[in-house]
Amino acid sequence: MKRSQPKWSPPSGEGKSVLRLYNSLTRQKEEFVPQSGHTITWYNCGPTVYDASHMGHARSYISFDILRRVLMDYFHYDIFYCMNITDIDDKIIVRARQNYLMDQYIQSNPSPDQIKKDVTSSLELLKAKIAKESDPDKLNMLTKMQQKVMALVDSGDAGQNVRLVEIRDIMAPWLDKQKGATVTDNAIFSELPRYWEEEFHKDMVALNVLSADVLTRVSEYVPEIVEYIKKIINNGYGYESNGSVYFDTKAFDSAPNHFYAKMVPEAYGDKKALAEGEGELSVSDEAGEKRSATDFALWKASKPGEPSWESPWGKGRPGWHIECSVMASDIFGESMDIHSGGFDLKFPHHDNELAQAEAYYENDHWVRYFVHSGHLTIDGCKMSKSLKNFITIKEALKKYTSRQMRLLYLLHSWKDTLDFSEKTMDVALEYERTLNEFFLNVKDSVRNVAATGVSAFSKWTEEEVKLNERFQGKRKAIHEALCDNVDTRSSMEHIRELVSAGNSYMATARSSQRQVNRKLLMTIAEYITDMLKIFGAIPTEQSIGFPQGGAQNTNVEETVMPFLSAFASFRDNIRSLARETKQKDILSECDKVRDEVLPNLGVRLEDHEGSATVIKLVDKEELLKERAEKLKLEEKKRLEKEKKKAEQAEKDAQKEAQRRIPPSEMFKSETDKYSKFDEKGIPTHDASGVEIPKSAMKKLQKLYAAQEKKYEDFLKSQKS
């Protein structure tokens, strides 16, 4: 007889999904393993703040916000997130200088003759720029700019009525060339980025993008940048030239433990990309500054009209790429888990970042996982001011809510190209409506079902079993999708299918007039809500569904719903009595309350034959929009009905007019067809005098006989 417990073995746990991320360093999905336990160090390339943030920026920041939220709130990693602000850059210098000079010019109140003279000179500079431009989009924009200003000159308005702000795009570069070197106040170069950084933060709040744990600005790290560069030189990977310092790519690449352009090796030597990375104020390669064309600036000697800081190599400023290497290193040290940025930053910016940091630390693992968001197109085209499809975040938010825009991003892969258009946004809007209606239906279905106690639990039917199996299957599928490179596109499709299953369950319960299983339905609704919270599409304080009527929506709903339920029940009774007594006026008033009064209060009533009225709290604006669309549709139907009625009246009038014609006269007016007729008035010869064939005569005789009958009927109707 056995006197000891049997051996116990845990389940094998086979098939367990692990998180895998697409790593730009390997160009494939890799299992994600943080360097230090459950903590993730993450650096994200922030904006260069010289203008308004646009939808291209939103593509990156919303995408990485979703990734960050999923890793933090779904996979429960502890994330230390750093983002930089580039506030020293060639673009900023040029824009700040041009704005300053243009403002000075306007304040000088130049005479009409002086303006005309200066506009003519600025056109010459623009023509020279057009002659050198190879990018078709930029060429198109510059050509249109030239045509607009030349039209002003030809009309005589260039020196008279033209507002100077309208031609600043061509005047500012000309002024910059004439007087740019005279701008010496560093404050001029700090005011512009400070303003646009503030606007950027406002945009991120409006888009519900989580703020960084640490935000670094280049202007605050110049001393650290100088020290960083000194060590790169000491390690043998940098050299000074005419007051500038360059990174020696060949020396770095030839070192046994280093590899230059490790992320995009095929771009090595891409002169256009390298030139764009160096900036428009950099000296040309022909000046002999560099040892190799692939070398890039770590420190730029400042020319007149540029901000400057002291350094061992003379007055200058940081190169673009070194900024991120230094700031990220200062926060995270010799290695970080994740570095993120837009797809277009891979080369040269991110490859140069890697080279600098690995040259500094003499390692090959400064970044473990490099992730890049996909491009953004507008209606299938590259976003460009010249194509007039350049959309700022503020402009987009005037038409769509931040939630709607986030749903668009969630419905697409974060690493693939995303198209922003009315068509793609319509898909997001429809998805939002589907979710919203589901949440409203759940709230209505469980409203009168006990939440606690004996009555809260009832035996499951086959319908509950099926719905639960669907729920468990979809929850597993969503987990696997998120493990697979945070695939929100598949996750959202699984949520859609789960919503569909829930709607079918509620519809079946309504049609059979039985109560839903509150616990099961609420569990599904809460799960979907939690996932949308994780994705950043619903505020975290919201219990179920989208917020209605402000941030305190849950309390508002709990407060007003008993009163609305009592009113709806009273209205149902009134409608039943009105139907029995055929009181159309009372029924009309009941409809008026539903269609015109309650929508203005954010309440939607839905009448269902044979069951209680459904009550839903919905945003007032949405209800008014629905009402406007309904009225528009009704008006369209009314106009179509009137049109058909008018067409029918016209047909009836034509038919009546046809009946009044004596058969002997019906063909005689058709002189373009016939020339001779018999005694009855039936044609015998066509218009050219040729006798009509027998086959044609038979048809004419049939038509005559038919008209004869119609005319006889008409005469009889007149006598009666």
C-alpha cells in the first residue's frame, strides 16, 4: 500500500510566445532581451525645432509611444525613456538668421523703389538656385515661387501694394546672403528653437504622447560634447582641420573590432546622403577639409553669422551626429537597450551615431536594438510643401481627434509606410464607431442585470460557452500578435472580431428576450477597454469605453442614468397608449423628443419593437452630426420622391396628350419622315418620295390601330 505522495511534474509550457522586435541592426525580428533584468533603457531621436511639427513627426512619435506603452503596460517592463531636442543645427541657424534679417528689413520701412530693386535682385539669386536644383519637388516649388514674384514685378505691385511677408521666401535668402555674416548675437539663435520646442510639446500633449523621463537639449551639452570629441581624437578616430574636427571613417572601419555604416553598409559613400547629414552651412569637400569624402564633422568651426562656443580647436559648434551620441551616453553610458527614430535617419545619422559612440567606448554594442518607424505619405505621395500636401499636426487635429489619428496608426504596422488620407482615416473613423457602439450596447444590455448576489450568476447556455471560447481564443491571438514585433494591426483585427462576436451574442439575447450574462460581457468589454488604454486610445481613468461628456464621465453616467431610464419607460408607455388610440400627434412628439431634444443633451434613444428603449450617452457633437446626416438623407429621399413624382406626372401628361390626337393626324406632322398619306392619314411614301415597303406599312397600321383605340377611349371619357 502506497504511503508517500507521487512525484509531481510541472507542465512543459510548450508554445509559449516571447517578445520579438524587428532590429534594424540585423534586419530581422530578434528575441527581445534587456541588458539588465526587467529594466529597459531607451533613447529616442527628438525633433530639430525650427518649424511647426508635421504629420511626418507624428508618424514617429505616436508609433514609438504605442511601442513604449505596450512594453511598459502590457509586458510590464520598467522603461527609462530619454529623448533629445536638437536646438543647435544648420536649419535652425539659417531660419533664425533669415527671420531676424527679414524683420529688420520690414521695420526699416523701405521705399517702393527700394523694394522693387531688392525683389529684382532676390529673383536673380532664386534663378541661380533653380538652375542647380535636381530634386523635382523642390524644383517645382521654387519655380512656382519665381512665377508668383515675377507676376508681381510685371504688374508693378512689387514696389507698391505687395505685403513683404508674401515674398519673404525669396527675400529672406537674399538678405541672408547680403547681411547674414553681421548677425552675431547668440540669443537670436536660441529664441527660435525655444519657441518651436514649446509648440512641439503642446502637439505631443494634444496627441496623448507620453513625455520622456529625461529630455536633453544640445545647447545644454556643449562642454560634454567637447570632452567626448577629445577622447575620440585620443582613441585615433578623429582629427582637427582648420578649426573643425572630423571623424576618420577609414581609421574606424579598418579597426578589427569596428565596422562603419553597420546598419546600412550599402549606403557607404552616398555623397548626397552624407552632404545632407553635414548640413547646408558646412564647407565643401573641395576645400580640402577632410581626409576622405566619407568623413563627417564632429565639430564645426563657426563662420561669421553663426553661433559659437569655445573649444580647444577654436570657436565653433557641434556637428549634428555627435549631439545624440553624447547626450545618450551621458544618460545611459556605454550601452543602451533600444534606440529609436524615423526610417530616414538610418544613414548617415544613426550609423554615424553608432560609429562615434563605439569609437568613444571602444565597443561594438552601444545600441542593442535599433528600431525605426516607417515613412508617412499623404494620399500616396511624399509629403512636400511644393505638392501642397504638407500637413502640420495642428492642422490635422482641426479635422480629426487624437484618438482617431492613433487608431489609424494602430491599424497599421509601426515599421511600414503609412498613408494619411481621407480614405485611410475613414477606416479609422469607422473602427471608432464600431467600438463605440459596442461599448454603448454593452452598457445598455447589462444595465438592468444584477451585478452582485445570487441573481448575478446564472447557468451558462451554449451561447455563453461559444462566446467565452471566442474570447479566450482572441485574447491568446492578441498576445501572440503583440509578441510578434508589437503587431497592433493584427491585434486590432482580433479586437474587431471579438466585438462582432459580442454584438451577435447581445442581438441573440435581445431577439429571444432573455438577459445577457453580465459577468462574461463585462469581462470582454473591460478587456478591450484595457487593451485600448494600453495603446493610448482611451484615458487610463476610464472604466469602460470612450469618455462621454468630459473626464468625469463615469460619475455622470451613474448619476443621470436612473432618471433617463425612468423617462424612457414613461415614454414607452405613452407611445403604446398613443398607438392604441391612434394619436398621431402624441407619437410625433415622442419622436421629436428622441430626434431633436435629447441629442442636444448627449442622449441617444433607440426604439426596438417588442423590447425596452435602448439608452446611450454619446458625445453631443456626434449626435448632432448624426442628426444632420439623417436630415440630409431624408431631404435627399424627399427630393428623389418629388423628382420621380414629377417625372411620372410628365409621363402621364404626355400619355394624355397622345390620347387626344386623332389617328388621322398622328403621322401628318412627321414631314421629316413621310411625304404622302392615304385617305386615313397612314403614310405611303417616305420623305424622299420612295414608296414605303409592306413590312414597314404593317408596323404603321398597327400604330394607327393602337392610336385609334386610345382616341376612342378619350372621346368616351369626354362624353361621360
